[in-house]
Amino acid sequence: MADVVRNKQVIFKDYINGYPKTSDMLLTSDATVCLELPNNNNDGPLVLTKNLYLSCDPYMRNRMNKSMEGSYIDSFTPGSPVIGYGVSRVLDSSHPDFKKGDLIWGLINWEEYSLIKDTSSLIKIQHTDVPLSYYTGILGMPGMTAYVGFHKICSPKKGDTIFVSAASGAVGQLVGQFAKLYGCYVVGSAGSQEKVDLLKNKFGFDEAFNYKEEQDLDSALKRYVPNGIDIYFENVGGKMLEEVLRNMRLNGRVAVCGMISQYNLDQPEGIRNLFLLVMKRIRMEGFIVFDSYHLYPKFLEMILPLIHEGKITYVEDTVEGLEHGPAALVGLFSGKNVGKQLVVVAHE
Ligand SMILES: NC(=O)c1ccc[n+]([C@@H]2O[C@H](COP(=O)([O-])OP(=O)(O)OC[C@H]3O[C@@H](n4cnc5c(N)ncnc54)[C@H](OP(=O)(O)O)[C@@H]3O)[C@@H](O)[C@H]2O)c1
């Protein structure tokens, strides 16, 4: 007889407005799971996993809305577990691509064990000579986002000046390092002195500032990027975007990766200065990393040697225990995380 065990889960309670709270999610141990697949099932290929690491990502807030206009992804289902990227060990599988003992990363429920029916997002981990948690960040979705956003959308040229907002986060810290390796002049903004120090001393940014301490973002940008910005890697939106547009150079590019400052507002803010796109012949382009996963093998080929040679570094902010997942996720929206926020569910 296969073991049946309790399965701790984080349940999404109901759709929200405004800032998310830990109380919007509920930790339960009500569910049970059998640690072996049923012999005969008609559900198609299944993968049973033990979950090790969970990723906290800003887009998860958007899944807490009842509806998301034009979205590429569904809202969470009230009463069901929160869903996010994670790293897991396969305990049992009837899927031809995955076998017992494999490590995978992809979309999983926030729970200790998962019986995965929709296996379309799962990727088998082939390289284990790096920290496994990296597959929530540098070697996972945020890493791919930085890679595609910088190399494809920003159309960089050696010598360009790039400005990155939310620069010390999961995506931003990599964009800055990719840009440095490419030969760009790199400036970043972040929300604390600790983060600014990281940008300059660990990630090699040429300049960085704490946007929360600047009364006037336009004059801050003029001080830190006096010759203007060729590329803006946009993570935050709102006032920062308005002021960056004033400081862009002719033929600049704005890669719109995200706009975290807008995710908790009931009404999105308007953006002034858009006519500058015309005046300065700026290309502003949004992108979604999901469209580029076919580039993942190429990305790994590029990034693994850089990690091994110490040419790229990655800072993670780790909390231990599924029960701390909700607070870690909520913390993204006040900048509590320093680096890539992840949750350890089990160390195997
Ligand atoms: N397009 C895609 O496919 C894609 C994929 C992944 C991520 N993204 C987007 O990329 C951006 C960065 O994601 P990430 O995973 O790297 O997150 P992150 O930077 O690791 O964490 C979020 C950070 O955003 C900053 N922040 C929070 N609220 C803010 C506000 N109101 N105004 C300005 N900054 C705020 C905080 O840093 P500070 O302390 O510096 O304020 C916080 O630490 C997000 O907008 C996300 O939605 C897009």
C-alpha cells in the first residue's frame, strides 16, 4: 500500500482589490495525497512531485484579480492553491518525458506535494552543478525574462547607456549584469541604500540611486544619467516612466517588462510625456517571457558558463517553510525582498 500523507497547502481565498495581504491566503493541512500514482487513470499523463522551492513573482498579484483585461494567464481560483513557478522532485510519473527521481521546474501549486495534470510548463532540470533554487530565478522564468528583454527587446549597442528600475530584483540584477557584459553604461534605481550598495558593489552597476529618497525624479535622472538614456528597462511604470521619457535620447528603446507600481491600484495612473516618443523617435515595446521559452536551451548555453566562471552573480532572498510564503509574496510590493524572493518548502 502506498503512503497517504497530509499535504500542506497555501489556498487563495478570494479576489482582492488594492495591496495583497497575507490574510488573503490560508495555510491548511486538510488535504491528503497518495505518494504513488493510481494504476489506472483516465486523466492522461500525470506527474507526482515533492515540491522543494517556490518562486514569489509580482505577476502573481495580477492573478488575484477577478478579471485581467487582455491577459495571457488566468486568475487564481478562490478556494484552490496559489500557483507559481517552483522546483520539484518527481516522485512518480506516467508522462514519457519525466521519470521518478527527475528534477523539474515549472508551474506548480503552493503545496508540499503536487499531482500535476497540466504538464505543459514543466522543464526537466539537466544541470545540477548549480544551486537548485536558481531554477526559480536566474535559471528560470526571471532569468529568461532578463535575457529576452535585454538581448531581444532592448536592441543594445556597445556603449549604450541603460537605465533599469527595480534594479536589484530577480530580473533587474541580471539585466544590469548582462548590459555590463555587453559593454553598456549601466544605471539602476532601487528602494533602499542596501539595494543601491548591492547594485554598485556586487552587480557592477556604474551608478545607482534610491528613488524613495528623491523628491524630484527628473533631477535625479539628470544627475545620475547626465548624458541621457538610450535604453530603459521598465519594471515599475508610473512616475518613473514619465520622468525617464524626459531623459531618453534620440532613437531610444523602452523595453516594457512590467509596471509593478500599478498592480495594486484600482485605477491605473495616466502617463504624461508620451509625445516624447514621437519627438525622440523612441521605440517602446512590451513583451511576455512565455513567448520566448523556445530560446531556453540557447539561454542556458550562454548563462551556465558565466555562472561557473564567476562572471555573473545572483542574490536570493530565501524564507524557510511554506507557511512563510504568503508574507514573502506580499513583501514584494513594499520592496521587502533583497534580490530574488523564494520559499524553501523542503530541502529534500
Ligand atoms: N514581461 C514578463 O514576461 C515579466 C516576467 C517577469 C517579471 N516581470 C516584471 O518585471 C518586474 C520585476 O519583477 P521581479 O521578479 O524582478 O521582481 P523584484 O524586482 O524581485 O521584486 C519587486 C520589486 O519591485 C519594487 N517595487 C515594489 N513596489 C513598487 C512600486 N510601487 N514602485 C516602484 N517599485 C516597486 C521593489 O523594489 P524596490 O525596493 O527597488 O522598490 C520590489 O522589491 C515586475 O514588474 C514584473 O511584473 C515581467
